[in-house]
Amino acid sequence: MTSAELVGSRPPRRAHARLIVALDGTAETSADLVRALRDAARHEGTVLACAVVNARADDVERALVRAGLEAQVSQAVDESGVHGRCEATLLEPAVFEALSGAARGGTIVVVQEHHRTVLRCAPVRTPGRPLVRPHLS
């Protein structure tokens, strides 16, 4: 039984947005992170700032990458003024490629104990009718 069921409330139907930003120490990815932080604040979302590190990397290399990641996140938080909306993590290349593949139109299937959830890139929606109706005289 979940905590929401214990107190008699319903859990939220949909999780808030998670913006994933891959950082590599460049000014371009820092600017991406600042924009993502501002978007997260507007839409009540969270930013997952990540750095890709090889699965075979030793502890020293992981610590160096993590320190660079945390410094870049700290600088972006200071620049954007958005606090408490960012998490930082290290990702292995296979996980990052799966996420990036979904962003390029691929599919991810999340297999859980009793069900599967298919995640697909949403198609671009075009308006079904004109945005401005012509004025008839």
C-alpha cells in the first residue's frame, strides 16, 4: 500500500516534466542548462543534469567528471537564479544512447513487474483548423 492510499488521497496522475541535459563542460551546454532550469521553473519540472562516463572508468576519473559536472551545475544555478530544481548524475554511454535515441524518434519500453510502458517521441501536432478565421463581409 502506498503512502497516498494510507492517507486516503489519490496519487498524482502524471509526473512533472523531467528535462535531461547532457553536460560536457562547454559554454554551449551550460547555456542549455540555464534554459532548461528556467523552463523547469515555469512548468514545475526538474532538470537532470548528466555527464556521460565510461562504464570502465575508475573511481578517480568518475570523481573528476562528477566534480566538473557539479561545478557546471552550480554556475548555471547561480546564473539562472533557479534553485532546488536540478539533480546531477553520471550516466553510462548505453543509458544515454537509449535516452537520446528516444529523443530522435526511437522507442523505449519500460518493463516492470506487472506491466510494460512504451515511451515514444510525440509527433508534431499541426492545427486542425486555421488559427485566424477570415472575416466575411
